[in-house]
Amino acid sequence: MTENLKYKDNIEAKCWEVSLEGEIDIFNSDDVKSGLLALLNEKEQNVIIDCKNLSYIDSTGLSALVAMLKKVKAYSGDVTLKNLLPNVYKVIKITNLDKLFIIEGDGNE
């Protein structure tokens, strides 16, 4: 998996806890997407993504998140994005993805 993606299976909460770090862009978004989809192939469950260390995301990074979201929604699961930095939250909001993902916090923290 990519160095930008850390994860653990929270058996008690029945979800993947994922941490995205650094920048997710054209150079690594395919690896991030592959890593996220591999988790869901291993076990279909909700996903909580902690973005507190995600400093930047571009359209290819958003595409990776949307691909994962589609897979999760196919089995009626949910994806939560939490601890969004203001600049990352702004990109999510501008693209209206805040209507598809569950957002914890308002991006101003």
C-alpha cells in the first residue's frame, strides 16, 4: 500500500479506520485508490477517513475517494470524512462531495 494511507480494521465498530496523509494527487492517487478498494475487497464495511494529516487533494485524489464511496454505497455502507483541514474541506464543498460523504466537523478546526 501507499505511504499516504494507513488503516486498521476496527472489529468492534465494524468499520475500516483509514488515515490519509500528505498530498493525494495525480502522482499517487492510483495507489491510494487501489489501497482503499483492496480494503473493501477484504471486508465490506463502513469507512471512517481521518484527514487531519491530509494537506492537499486534487481532482484525481477526489476521484479515488469517489470510487471507494461507490463501492461502499453498493452494499449500503457509509463513508465518513473527519478532521478536514480548511483547504481540503473547501475542495470537498466546492465539488458538492459534502453531500455524498458524511462530514464530521466543518473544516474550520
